[in-house]
Amino acid sequence: MSNEGVKINIGSFRSRLPTPSNRIRTSGNRLPGAPVSKAVGSVGRLPHPTATRSLAPLKAPPALNSEQVIDLRSSQKSMKPVRPPKPNLNQGALRSSSRGVSNTSVPSSKMNRGSGSPGSSRRDSDSFDEDGTKTPKLSPFHKPGAKGHSSIRARIRVRGGRPVMQGFANIGAVFGTTKGDDLHPQIIRMARKSGQLNLSNRGMAEVPDKVYHINEMDAEEAKKMTMNMSMDGSDDDRWWEQTDLTRLYLSSNQLNSISPKISNLLSLQILDLSDNCLTALPSTFGDLTCLHRLNLSHNRLEDLPAGLFLLPDLRSLQLDHNNLTTLSEDLGNLSVLEYLDVSCNSLMELPLSIGYLQRLAKLNASENQIKELPAEIGDCFALSQLDLNHNQLLALPDSIGNLRKLEQLYLRHNSVQVLPPLHSCTSLKELHLGNNFIKEMDAEQLGHLKGVSVLDLRDNQINDIPDEITLLQGLERLDMTNNNLSTLPYHIGLLPHLKSMPLEGNPMRLIRRDIIQRGTVQLLKYLRSRVSAPINTFPGFENTPADTNLLMENRSIPDKYQMRNTQTMAYNEKAAEIPDQLFENASDAEVRTVDLSKNQLTKVPDKLEMLARHVSEIMLGLNRLTFLPTWIGSFHRLQFLDLQGNQLSDLPTDLAELLYLREINISANRFEQIPACIYEMAQLEILFAADNRIDLLYVEGLLKLKRLATLDLHNNNIDFVPPPMGNMTQLRSLQLHGNPFRVPRRAILDKGTREILDYLRTRIVDE
């Protein structure tokens, strides 16, 4: 009987057909009298495997009609194909079919599907293991096209037949979504789980409709969820664990409009629509009653919907860089608003209802065309930062002085002519009035700025600084650049915290230009040196002792916060005494370095002992010290001690307890020999003893300093160099110039340390 009418879907039998890896020969049980087929694709005969049970003889399969196809891709347990009448097939054909070799009458395309050839469709379909387990074939990952996102920084792995993203990635690139496409199911699932959806910087011209129905399942999603729950127990779509969308980021796109369906997102708390092309907003914005933060900056809005001012819980509203010309009086309905930014618009005025914003802490209305502020601005009692730069203001209302919590006021680039009335702004720290038309500083207004630390008056027309400037005792920066100043009040140098005072662009006549160019520190020193009147006669110093000199020294005392940052207490003021406050601040800051050099001290201040726990470096050089106290030996952490340029002739033996001292400088003193305590400093590496009166070297003591690498003894009275010093081979630098000895000769000294030591060793006489 011919087999031409039989169609067998061999691909569905691929797990049952012999493959190059698990081909099982059935020649041991072939039907009697049937020859072994040598068809294409067969291999040499393999030994028959040992059977665990006797194999039943093969039976001929039932005949198939010409339109019937057997497909085993459905569940094998439940499949019960209807058996048609048995055809009269020969056994050879049966064996050929069972081995995956089609009959000669079957088209070649059918044969290729069943064979293991490279072009077989078996690679593109599911496969079955030997035990019948179905393994799905994953389609290869396709890189996104030109419209997609090209930067992918995540790794995609397959777990349980599903792609899993590890690391950071551009979601649009991973899931192949492009401009205008619907949201990928994985993005939807992530948004439902986290309550956050970020679609920023995707070049979208409109918001996908699915965003407005993010928690609604369509028929396809419902069907898929049902299948997952019934087949593999997947927990990817646990609808009972989904959360409402609370954060939606749509910034940096090309959106022209927002659908009124935005009102569907009733749980939305943060909405970012910045950097788009919006010209209007839907009236349904008022339905977003849970909205806390709304960012509409960098758009083309000319008007705002009335519903926006009905949001009861809105706390942050950003409207900067739009085309707004007015703000509705309904702005006052936003009673819990804390941050409002309307900068870079075309506003002519602010609404009177702004006074109802009792919680407003920051208001930015810079770069507009505002000419006058409403008096109601003084009712914003919580306002701490007010930015009105780049407007057309001529003055501020008197009610601005009611802002007791105001800390920063920016009024640069306006037309202000006098200082604003800040009579009750006791918290004010920064006042920026640069680039205005102020001609004088009202002494009465300066009295209300005692807490100001930054006063910017650059690019004005100020002719004189009043004496009341010293009422600003907390002033740290005073910018008077590009004004009409010809001189400065000398007592301005007494301000205790002033660190910066730029004066460029002023026609100074009574202060030399070179003094100004030295910087603020040197300028203040010069001004202090010109003060002759008692210090308590100047404004702000009424309760200060009348000792002018002491006060001038105290002006340079750094506070403990500065010391804590630098870990250094430095006071180099040519002072005869050091203020006690300096040591108290240093103790609180736990400084590591003490620098009292370049003063006129005749003795070490007793207060220095209170720093013994933490100090590792002490610099007392260039003073007038004649002795050191014994308690210096209690600085057990000390590693560096500078005593150069004093009048010392000896050191206390207690310094031998400085076990960690690595460097000591006793140059330019009156020592006649190296102090004995130095020989006990086992960790000493550097010893400077130049420019003294040393005439004798105790070589046995020097040999005890095994770590000594630098020894400077030049310009002393040494008339003999002991040859055993040549055994100090650890020395890297030995300076002996300027002494009266004859040997080693000058020529040897010029050759360096190694030649000197070699020469000294040659002169050692064995006893």
C-alpha cells in the first residue's frame, strides 16, 4: 500500500526520534525478515542496551488519512487520537518512519523538518526531554532599533522561562518600547508593585492611555493571569498585592497636552511634568486630592486651571520657566503650600491672597517684571527664603519687616534705592542687594541687621560706610565691590568674624592700593593698627573692656568650629600674651597642632597644658623663650617640636619621656651642647641644632639614636669631630659646615654625608 497520502508532523515527535546525542537503535527487536534500512542520516550500529524488561515486538502504526496530522505538542497524557482503520504498511517503511527518515514519496521539506540538519525547524520550536518534560525555546534577544534606546547597562537572565533584569537599565531599551508605543507589560507590573512609574526622557508626544488605567486589567491581562495561576503558580500578577500609583514622572518629553483622564489617578502624590511643551492643563486636576508635589516647570503654560488651586494637600508647586503673566487670587486656597517657584515668567505682580499661605517657607519669584510687592507678603510668617532677583522693584513694603523667620533675602538686579525696612527680621542671615541704586547705608537700618553674616552691596552707588557697621557683630562677608568708597572706618577691622571684604572697583584715596591688594586679613590688620580711640567708644563694643591692645589681639581668635575643621590652633600675632579663650576653644575642638610661633612670648602659656591629650605638633619658634616648663614632657603623643629662634640654653630632662618624638628643632638658640634628654628619644629621626654655641659632641649619646637620619650641626663651635661618628651609617644627611674644626677638610664636607662617614671610619683607632 502506498504512503503518499500520509502526513506526519515529525517535528511534534522530535523527542521520540533519534538524535545525534541519544539515538537508540531498535535493530535488536526489528520485525522478522525486515531488512535494516541504510537511510540518509543514520549512523553505524551501536551495541544494544541492556533492557530492564522484555521489549514487545513493534506494531505497525495506524494508517492516517491524507488530511490527518499527529501533533504531540499538546499534553501527552490527555491526548487520545482516534485510530482509523489499520493500513497495510510494510515493515521497512515503519522502521524508516520511526527513525525519522521519511519515505521517498514524502517531499524533501518534510524530511528536513524531521532530520537533525542545520536548517531544521527543530531549533525554533519547543523541545522535549527524554522523560517527556517540555522545555520552551526562548526567542533570541533583539537589539533595539534606531527608535529605541541604545544604552543598556543591565544583564538579562532567564529564570523559570522569564527574563529577569539585574542592575540598572533603561527600561525602554530593555523592553523594546519606543516613542508612541504602548507600555511594556513588565513596566506595568513594576508600576503596580512599587506605585511608581517613570517615563521621563522618552520623547513621547502623548501619554500612553494605559497610564491612566494602570491598575485596570484588560481582557488579555486577565486571561494571562488566570493561565499563570492555574499552570505554574506565578506570583508576577498577584492583584491583591498591587498598590495604587503614587508617583508619576513624565519630565523631559514632548507632551503637548494631558488627558482629563488624569483624574483616574486619585492616589497620586507626586506628579512631574517638567520640561515638556504643555500649553494648558485639564480642569480635572482638582480631582487629584492626594497630590503633594507638582512640577510644571519648563513648559509653555500661559494660564492655570481653577482646579489646580483646589488641591487641599499640595505642598510644593513649581511653575518656573513658563509664560505666565498673572497668578489667580485662588492661590490663597493652597493653605498648606510650603514651596512656590514662579521664577522666569512674565508676572507683573503677585496676588493679594499670597498672605493666606501661612506655611510658605520658600518663595522664588525671580526673573519676572514685578514692580511692587503686596503688603500682604508680610503675613507669610513662615517665610525663610525670599528670592526677588531680576525684577523691577523700587522698594519693599514696610510689612516685610514682620517676617521674623526670614533668613535669606535676595534683591539683586532691581531698582532699590534704600535699604529695606527689616526692623523685626531677627533671624536674617543673608542680605543680597547687589546691582541696585543704593546711595547710602541708613545707620538706623543697620541696627536691625545685627545677626547678618553676609551683606552684599556690590555694584551700587554707596559713598560712605557709617560707623554703625560694627553693630553687625556676626558679619563674615561684606562685599562693597564697584561702589564710590574713598575710605573705610578703621574700627571695621575690629569685627571679630569678618573674613572677606572685597573692595575692587572703588576710588580709594586714603588707603594705599598695595594694602588692599594684600587681601582681607592684611587689610584688617592695617585697619586695627590705625585705631587709637578706646574700643568701647565704637558702636557694638559698648560692653567691651577699654583695653584696646588686648581687644585687637582678640579679634583674630578663631572659634572652635574653625579649629575642628583644620585640627589646628594657630595664633601668630606678635603678641606677648595668648588669650585664654583661644585655649578653651582649642580644647573643645581637640586640636592636633598648636602654632604659637612668631609672637613675643617670654614663657610658654600655662593654658597649653590642657591640650596635652591630643596634640602631636607644637610650634613655639621665633619667640623670646628662655626656658621650657617640665610639663611639656606630658605630651605623650607629641611627634614634632619646634623651638627654633628662642633664647634657650637647656631643656628639661622630662622631655626624655617624649617616646614618640620624631623631629625636634632647637636651631638658633644658645645651647653649648646637645641637651641630654635628646639622647633618650629612641624614635628621633630629625635633629636640627644649627646656629648654636655647641663645642662638644657626646658621640656615645648620638650612637643611641638608631633611627636618626638627619643631623644638622652647622654654624656651631665644634672644634673636633669624633671619628666614631662614622659608625652612624643610618645618617642620610649630616651638616657640619661653619664649624672651626680642621678635619674633615672642607673638600670632604663638600662631597656629602657618605664621604664624611667613610672618612671618619678610617680614622678610628682600635684599642
